[in-house]
Amino acid sequence: MKTLTDIVLGLIALEHVWILVLEMFLWTHAIGRKTFGMSRDEAENSKILAANQGLYNGFLAAGLLWGLIGGAWQVKLFFVGCVLIAGIYGGVTAKRSILLVQALPALIGLLLLLATR
């Protein structure tokens, strides 16, 4: 069960590294605009805010990776909880699909993590 939990948390961390790349470096490029459904002007006008969001997603990934490398259950719990809360908030306030893409994997990871305790 611990191995499955670590795999899920690792995948969540990788997802957030990818979100960091999208938001910080690809926001105004075709793939970023397509991913987030924006026009060229919308992307240009919001690229600084997106880079800030990307940085925060990078911190979530770093925290999960820290927990995985260090093996600290509490660190994993804190960061997967942060991902879950961010996913719920984003799903309610920004785009409903964030609930599936971010919050659901985090909920699964959280439940698996709690089951290993």
C-alpha cells in the first residue's frame, strides 16, 4: 500500500511540475493557450499572474517530492492536503475540470496516505 501511495503522490508531483511549466513558460505559446482556452491577448495580459500561479504549483510539487524523498508522512500529508484544497478552490472559482484534474487525484492520494498510517 505504501508503494501505491508513493506512486500516486509522485504522479501528483509530476502533474504540478507540468502545470508549473505550462503557467511559467508556455502560457503565451500555442500549447498553453489551448490548454487554458485563451486567446493570444488574454494570455499576454495574464502572463505575470500565470507565472505566479506556476511558481506556487512548483512549491506544491517540491513539497510532495520532499515528502517522498525524506519519507516524512506529515510532510506528504500537508502537501497533498494543500493540493486538495487548491484543487477544490480552483474547481469552484475558476474551472470545474480542476476538480477532476487536481482535486480528485489529491483526494485519492490523501485517502491512500491515511490508509498507510
